[in-house]
Amino acid sequence: MTVPAIELIGISKAFGPVQANKDISIRVMPGTIHGIIGENGAGKSTLMSILYGFYKADSGEVFIHGKKARITDSHSAIAAGIGMVFQHFKLVDNFTVLENVILGAEDGAPLRPSLAKARRILTELEREYELHVDPDALISDLGVGKQQRVEILKALYRQAEVLILDEPTGVLTPSEADQLFRILARLREEGKTIIFITHKLREIMEITDTVSVMRRGEMTATVRTEDTSPEQLAELMVGRKVLLRVTKTPARPGPPVLAVEDLRVTDSTGVERLKGVSFTVHAGEVLGIAGVTGNGQSELLEVLGGMQLATGLISLHGQPLDISGKYANGRARRNDGIGHVPEDRQRRGLILEFTAWENMAFGYHHDPAYQTNRLLMNNAAMRRDTAAQMGRFDVRPPDPDLLARNFSGGNQQKLVVAREIERNPDVLLIGQPTRGVDIGAIEFIHQQIIALRDMGKAILLVSVELDEIMALSDRIAVMCDGQIMGERLPDASDETELGLMMAGVKGKAA
């Protein structure tokens, strides 16, 4: 009988009253790609953090290749042959690839022998696993796809036999994700064991041999991937049937509502982030902005939301809006009828140490309904409205007095979405609507976006999830390096063409 590469038995971990992992057992066989999926807060990251030595389990045992292991920190995990590629890379930008690979694994004080040895080993690893990258390139000069290769090379250089990847495709274009999958398949062929954490069911079905499903800190199932389906996995994750496809009727666009012409933004270092962006959004349609993170989408949302200065022209219902900074701010935009769900809910959308009702009032606290007089606000009215909105948007728990930080990521996102949609904006700017959100909340948020569109509102959707862009958008504009590469209709394009445009390769004329 084949001995598992990794076996966890009875792992439990609590953080105060929160039971993150409860009596979890899992076996990962050698030479396989083993997927782990689950909702936000299901305990996936905690479990992998225990395996990699970031946390110590309250109880349970870890076996590596059949031998009981005591993993107290990441150094002991690496010594045991475990490597981990984090969602946010752990690289030094102003170091070369070679310097990053040996960092923390030097053979001694003189670095020249370590660098020579690393260069020789990297050449062998690149050839064996098709992980081609210039060892002398600065990390800051590499795209995210090649940076991820460096992280994998770091783990292999340290002789990892088990490789954990946490949401590895979140910052990749479709073509880069395909290349990663080819690399992982090659690693599997060479006998490496991969643990693949993702919330994307399509990726699970495409790349894994086995998949384990977690829910509320417990392991609910482990199945062979070929014996299951996305629908079954979604139901195991959430505990109910989930609609995986966005159901919508064809859009019935009305007149132009939001028009952008020759929009330009230069940052504090003199780098031009938006380079003459122009587009129009009509009433009753969703215009999706596709692109890899860092190509100007964030700056675009900030300008439209009144948070960033720019040059060019923005008009709403044919009337120009101020973008010079004299009157441009979030409050002015909201008064104009523009709602904004920012990309980062925790930094831009919420104050985590404030209650739900306080957060739901932010930006709208000048509303006459929330004023008792010129000096005092009507807190009771804010609580009542928040309770009603939490009920309509299925926020759990439905407690207006709970601190924002104590809600799960999906429920934090529902709070922000509810706050903006309930104000009935003419235009809704929505950035990364389901980033870090579990599949049940994704279904709900998508339904709300389509419902708003069907009410005749204009929606500008920014997402790095190409599946989401394809499913929700009536038109798609692709951004790369601060420019619009072109527009496409979802039914007249495919992920390959959009992926090429996201990488800066212009496709056929729209």
C-alpha cells in the first residue's frame, strides 16, 4: 500500500472561542495534485499554516511520508521537504532572481560560492521543469507570472517534495494560469506532490487528481476529481444547492449615462497610470473592465469615485463632472448619483473597528433622515435601516451592533454592496465584487448586480476574474498598461482572445 506523502490526523485549532479546525484528517498521496476548497473561514488556510509551521495545532498529528513529524516553524517544514507559495509573494523587489532564491539558504558568509551553486542548480531546475526565468533579472522587472516561477524555484531549490500553492492564479492572466498548470503537471510527472488551494471550481476540475472539501472548520468530503462535478462540490462547500451560472435576460441598453474621454492620471513618481482612457456606459447595461491587477483599473475607479485627481473629461447624463480636485470628492459623487463599491473592502469600504450600522451610514450620514438637528445624528434611524438592509442582503449574523471586523469576508462585502445599492444610484462602480468571497455569497452578489442592471442602472464592473467578467458583462473593455486595448461582446469573444489583450496583444477589430 502506498504511503501518503502527507497525512494529518485529528488536527484541531481554536483561536479563542472560534474553532478554526475541528478534528480534521486528510491524506495526500505522493505524485498527485490534491485540491482543497471551502468557503471563507472554512479553515483551509489555518490547516495549511499548521502544516507549514506558522501555527501549532491544539491537538492532532502530522505524518510526512509515513513518519511522524514535529513541525514547529517554517524552517522545520522546509527541512521536512515542504514548500509553500503564498498568494502574496515573499520576494525582495530590488534583489535579483538568484539573490531571492538563496535568501535564507546561504551556505556561509561569503556569498559568491552560494550564488555559483544556486546558478548551477537553477539552470538544472529550469530545464527539468520548464521554469524559465533570467537569474540575473531584478524581481521588480518581472511580471507576476515569472515572479510566481521564482517562488516555485525557491521551494525546489530547498528540495521541497511537497509544494503548497495558496490561490496561485489570483493575479495571473488566463495564458499565465495555463502555463502554471503545465508546470504543475510537469512537477507531478517528476514525482512531486502538490496541494492546491483555490476557490475556483473550474481550476479544481481541470488540474487536480483528488479534492478535499472543508466547511466550518471540518472536512466534509474527499473525492477523486473525476468522480465529482462543480455542482456537487459547490453543494458540499455551502451545504445547499448553488446556482453556478449567472441567469440573466439580454440587456436593453438605454441612453448614455456615464461618458469618459481621454482620461489621464500621473502618480506621485511621475508615472502615467491612465493613458487617454475613453468609454461610455449606458443605462441598463454592465460594462466590464477586464485586466490583470495593476494596469490602471484601480486608478480608473478612484477617479470616477472622486478619490483621485485626473485630466480629461467625465460626464454624467451629459453634464461634466469636476475632476480637478476643487469639488471632486466621494460625497460630491454620491450626491451626483454615483455609488462606489471599492476594490478593497477593508481598506476603502469599511472601518473595521466600527459597528455595522456605523459603516452602513458612512458617506450617507448627511442624509436628512439621519439628522435629529444640526448637531446630532439619529442613531436609532441608522440602526433600523441597517437591520432592514442586513435582512434584505442576507448578512450573517444580522446584528447592526457587531464590529465590522467580526463578519466574514463575504458578509463584509455584502455590507458594502448593500450600502451602495440601497441608495439607488444612477451609476454603480463596483471593483472586484467577489474577491475573497465564498461561492454562496458570489451567487447572491451576482444576482444583485443583474437586478440593478434590470432596473435601468449603468454599471461599471472591474474584476480580475475573467469568468466573472464574461458572465456578468454586456460589453467588455480590456485594459493593459493604463490603456483600453479594445471592446468586445461576451458572445463574440473567448478567454483566449481576451487573455491576449490583457497581456497587451491587440486582437481582431471589434
